[in-house]
Amino acid sequence: MFHASRRTLASIAVCCTLVAAACGSSSKSSSSSSSTASAATAGAKLTGSLNVFAAASLTAAFTDYKKTLEAQNPGLSITNDFAGSQALVTQIENGAPADVFASADMKNMQKLVDKGLVGTPQIFAKNKLEIAVAPGNPKHITSLADLEQSGIVFVLEDPSVPAGNYARQAFQKAGLPAPKPASNELDVKSAIAKIESGDADATIVYVTDVTAAGSKVEGVAIPENQNVIATYPIAVVKATKNPAAAQGYVDGLVNGPGRQALEARGFLPPS
Amino acid sequence: MSLDAIVQVALEDFTLDVELHVDDGELLAVLGPNGAGKTTLLHALSGLRPVDGGRIAIDATVVDDPATARFVPPEQRSVGVVFQDYLLFAHLSALDNVAFGLRARGAGRSAARARAHALLTEVGMHDKASSRPRELSGGQAQRVALARALAIEPALLLLDEPLAALDVQVRVETRHQLRDVLARFPGARILVTHDPIDALTLADRILIMEHGRVVQVGRAEDVLERPRSEYVAELAGVNLYRGRADGCHIAVGRDVVTVADDHHGDVLAVIPPHAVVLHTAPPESSARNVWPGTIAGMERYAGRVRVRLTGTLPIVAEVTVAAATDLGLVEGMQLWAAVKATEIEVHAA
Amino acid sequence: MATRTAPAARRTRPTTDRVPGVVIAGATCAVLFFAIPLLGLVWRAPWSAAWDVLSTPEARTALRLSIQTSLSATAIALVLGVPLAWVQARVAYPGRRVVRALVLLPMVLPPVVGGVALLLALGRHGLVGQYLDHVGVHLPFHFGGAVLAETFVAMPFLVLTVEAAFRSTDRRFEDAARTLGASRLSVFRRVTLPMIRPSLVAGALLCWARALGEFGATITFAGNAPGKTQTLPLFVYVTLEGANSDAAIILSLVLVAVSLAVLVALRDRWLTAL
């Protein structure tokens, strides 16, 4: 059998302590770069790479916007990262290299604002909720109240996801008791997937999601007085390595080709 | 007839074809060189291996008969087996090992354990009842294995080299105990062994197997005194030669062995080692048979020396230690071996 | 025994006993690789809030559910897996290698893919699921679905371990049992199974630990329903996403503690099996 000498074991212990201490100190460092003040001047090209973290419901619109913007700015390379807003917030809090963050609600954005990780958010789009059902609406669902009928299997997003939060607000506004869905999916895409596979009869997602799903789902409108308007804020992440491109991206979204991409996909204008 | 069996099994190198009959209360020892098919024979009798041809009947019940497609599996036969490595179940105590067969056949736990206790006492192991097999010595394990096989009161008891794994000293003791226990067993018993002492002390009859065939069968003393193959001869420690007799001369290879009586045809000549006299120079004597040879090896035991000579007629001589010393016997030495014709036994081959 | 004189001076250890430096370096890095994430959890854990976190009904439900599903999954794995392991080890049939690959598949597939496959097979409109639905067996979003998802990913561990054990048993003991009068089933129950007991326990423990930690297949197939399918790993995830990382850390440590306890117990079993 091998025997390690005492000295060897001691040096290993010292190594461990040093590494642990180093890890401890590095995670406490906060971003030091400040947010940019000036937006890109009209005509000036955006260059470099850009990591865009965006809520899952923005997938189609932001992919279109990326194509347009990259075509207009050949030196620019955009990487889109789509997930539930809450997942993205956690990643950014833990130092993920995002340049821009677009959330599906102010609640999640506020977490980053409070921690000083992002610049001032701007509302760039709005969305509203819709009930998604299987094509042909075989279960004849016409309202929120129908969802709670026996024999109907419906899912919602988890309350930690903006869509899940909004959906529950809608039930409240409709004067219905708190919903008891069969499952709390982790994002709108998963919820839609359950309709497509036939395992759920209905779910509540954004109108844009119903549009994006095309012929795979059908939408049932929720009356205005029950519906919840989702506001989508976007902000530049303070730790960005490409502040010029980040701001240019935001500007284009609020007032440029991005706006067109959003509206084409069914988003409501920010005002 | 307690066991009436014709066992034919096709093996890789040869076909096993053995016929044997063992009465109640009789113990048959089966001897043979490695690979003779002894274990296969036991497997066939116990039902672990169906025969390809022949017929096995235990206590007048046919348990294996390919001709009528009758086959009784081992668990339904009345055969007890003591295996070569004992194969005691490691997760059970000695007591539960012995009780295993009874419980498997439906006995209740306390009844089985009581009977197991009695059997362990019979083999002298009652104080080790709660021990695990790994805590037992070789001799103790052997006795527990025997008790386990006896517990099911089989009609036929098979023992596969039960003493082989034991030290010489322990073997002697255990052999005595085995003899006592076996004496009380009413059924038929077959003991596979390679030790002729086992055969001589325990068996009523012995059966010699070589290459799957029966070479010799009969009373132990008879078989060993009149070996019919080199294997048995070596077992019995005698010199055996095959040759062609013409009157009182037997041609063995290029040599001639002169014997006292007339014989004709193929014969076996047996020369006991103690009848061989060694001379350092060619002797002039009345001995008809004198052959030169070189000492290939010497073994000393019990006040004697067995001297192996190689030559045209290899022979083993047995002399006293004093004689060996006086003659100055060493390996490689050239000697002459002399044997009186009257000392040579001849049997028809 | 003859007495010995004590040696005059202590002998230095021969050089062949020292571990090469390269080996020590590699081993240390490996240990750090495993230890640091765990240390990270322990170091950041808000120990003062631990009791509050663990005593919420959601946390308790998730833990209870996790234990129920993982134990159920292990039970199913034993009932189905042991016979399969036996057949794979003892019976030579055509297609045996294909079956072996099939059994290994869940270990190789990403768990989410496994969940999708289960959904397509056993979901409400699934290949087999559509018939189950008619007879009132609903798996997605139900306890049964969570158990099934966990069984799917964890059973291969049990089958592999037990199959190896069956292969290596000394058949002669089974022969001995048969000559004593035990039927084939009796031999299996009273001799074979006890002989492989250490491996059986090790396999079951591995299976249970894997089932306990399963996430991807559960969420995809069984969904995330508090009280029904929201096992502890799922609950940790949504808690973390709800930006309650403190609670998430505490809950994660519960899982770590349970898993560690199992795996430490497992080590002794492996040694006995040898």
C-alpha cells in the first residue's frame, strides 16, 4: 500500500484552503463598468459581438430582428439566449456574460435593477394573454371559467415565470378562485408543447405564442376586462463589453427594425 | 437392487459408458485418473446431467430413461450428494445448512432444525451448530456437508472426493469418522476417490474407470492385488507388464520375463516391488529374470526405500534403508534387478 | 517464538512506497473538482434560515414526494429488473445483445430526451398512452408519471449491477441445493438471491439515488405539479428561478446530504461484495 507522508497531506490541505478562499473572493466582485450614456448615432455601424438574453416568448420576433440587424451591420454578430425570464435573471446575477436583457415582466427586470446590474429599462413591447387549445377546440373551451371544468386538463406556467404570474392575475380579475393546473410548466414553450402532444387541453400563453405556434394550436380570446397586459422592458447590462452595440440594439428595438419585427409577430406597441 | 444404472453420456473427448449396481448398505468406491468421467457419472446419477443413453433406476424407480423420455429432476430424486468443495451455503449457519434439504422438502422450521441438530450430533458437530461455514475447518465442513446430505434420508448417497481437500493428518481422523457415520447409513453409497486407502478402508467393492469405461470392478483387495491396468497398478504400488506368453516366457517389448507356470496369449505380469533384488554387478543366481537399469528416482517412506529403475523394462524395487545405504544407491547409478520367476503373478489379459 | 533484539535505528521507508507526484497532483485536482461545488453550497448556505425553509409545506411536500417516488421507482426496478438481469445473465437467446443495449439506453440518453420519449409513448395521445387513457390510467401530471420517469432512468443501474452478480455466482451451489430437494424457484429464492445480496443492495441503492435526483425526465413527462409530481429537484429549480436562492441552497443541501449518506453506505456494501 502507498502511504502519503505527512508533508504531502499538509500541502494538499493548504492547496484546498487557498483555492476555496480564491473562489470566495471572486464571486463577490461586481461589475465595474458603467452604462453608456450615448446611443449610436444614426448611420454609424454597430460592430462586435452581442449576447442578447431574452424571454422565451420573444424567440420569433428577436430572431427576425437579429437577421435584419446583422444584415444592416455586417460587423455585428448577435447571439440570442432564450429562456424563462426568471432563469435569465439568475444567470445574470451569477455573472453570465449578457450585454442586453429583455424580460417578459417588470418584476424580473426589477430584481436586476435593484442589484444595480442593469441600466434604466425601457418598455419596448406589450403583450396580452390568450388561451391556447388544440386545433378545432375539441373541448369547446370559450372562457377562463371553462378551464376549471372537470374533464379538462389544463396547464399553466410556474408562478415564478412571468406568464404564469400574469395568468393567475387574469383568474383573479375574472373573479375566479385561484387556478389549480395539472402542471406548472417552466416556460411558455413547454406549455404549448403539452397542447401539441395532446397531454393538456388548454393553457394560457401570450397571443404572440399562439401566433408563433401556427396551426398547431388555436387561440381563444380572453376579454379585455380579464386580460392582463404584459409589459416587456429591455435594459443594457452594466457589465457589457460592447456598450455601443448594446445601446444601438435597444434603440433599434424601440424605434427601428426591431419594432417592426415585434409588431409583425403580434406584439402590441409599447405606448 | 438399490442402484441399477447404465450411464451413457457423450462428452467432448470420449463417451462415458458405465454400468453399475450398488445394493442397499453397500459402498462402491469409484477410482480413476483425472478426466475419466467420474464427476460426470455422479452428475448423471444425481440428475444434474441427463444421460444420452442407458437407464438409471434408484430403489426400483426409473429416474432417467431416454428411451421412454422419462427424466426425474434432481430435486425429486432421493439422492444425497457430498460435493468435493462441500459447497455449504455461506449465508446459513451449519444448522440451517443441514436443515436446508428438509425445509426445501416442506418440513417446518423447528422440526427441520431439531432433526438437523440430531444429525450434527451424529457427526460430532453439535457445538458448531450456529457457526457459519467460513468459521469451520476443512474437516468440520466435511462433516456438516455429510450431515446435510444425510438429512434428506436419501436412497443413494454420493460422495465426491470427500477427503481430498484435507491435510493428511486430518484426513486419517476424518476417514475414521466417515466410516462410522457411513456404517449407519442404510442406503447405497458411491464414493469417488483417488486415494486407494479410502477404497481399502471404506469400500466393499471398487470400480476402476478410465476414459469413461469400466476397467475393473470387484472387491477392493482383489482389484488391487490383480491390477488390470497401469493406473491401478500404480495405485496399488506394483509393477505391471503386458505381454504375450508362450509357455513360461512372456515377451514384454524386447525383453523376456520368465515365469513359473505356462501361459498362452496376452497376459498381465505383476511383480511386487519387494520381490525385486538389486545388484551392483550382474548376479549369478537362480533368478531367471535379470535386467539392467539406471536409478531414476528414490522415495523413502516408513523405513523402506522405493527405487525406480529405467531401462528397457522399467521396474520399481523396494529395499530397506540399510540396504540402500550399504549399496550406496544414488540416482543415475547402474544396477541389475533380479526377480525369481516364482514371485511373478500372471493373469490372462 | 524466539525473542528478537530491537533494531538499533529506525529504517527509512523504501523509495518504492512513495506515491509519484504526478499521481498526487491528478488525484488532488479530482478531489477538488468534486469537493468545490459542494463546498460552494455549504459556504453560501443561510444556515439561520434553514429551519424556516425546510418547514414550509411546499418544501415538506416536495421532500415527501421525492422519497415516495424514488422508493416506488426502486421497488418497480427490483420487481422488473431482477428477472431481466437473471435472463440476461443465464439465458442465451437471440437478440440478447440488442436487449442489453436497450437497457443501457436510458443511461446514455439525456434525461429530457427520455422524458420526451415517454411522453410520445405514454402521454395522453401516445402510442400506448392513448389506450391507457381510455381505461382511466393517467400518467402525465400524476404521481405514477413521476415514478415511471424515475424508474426509466434509474433501473438500468440496478439491472447492470445485478446481471454482473448473477453471472459471477458459482452455479455449483445451486446444483447442491437442487440435489437437496429445492425446486428451481426455491433455489433462486433461498440460495441465488442470498448469494448476490451485496450486489443486490448496492444496485438498489444506486438506483434509488439516481431516482431521487432525477429532474429532466420528470419535468418533461410528469410535469411540475406541486403535491403530485413536484419532486425536490424540481422544487429546488423553481425556487431558484423564483430568485429565492437562499431557500434553493438549503433544499439542495438536503438532497446532497441524502445522496451522500446513501453513497457512503454503498461503499461498505461494495467491499462486502468482493
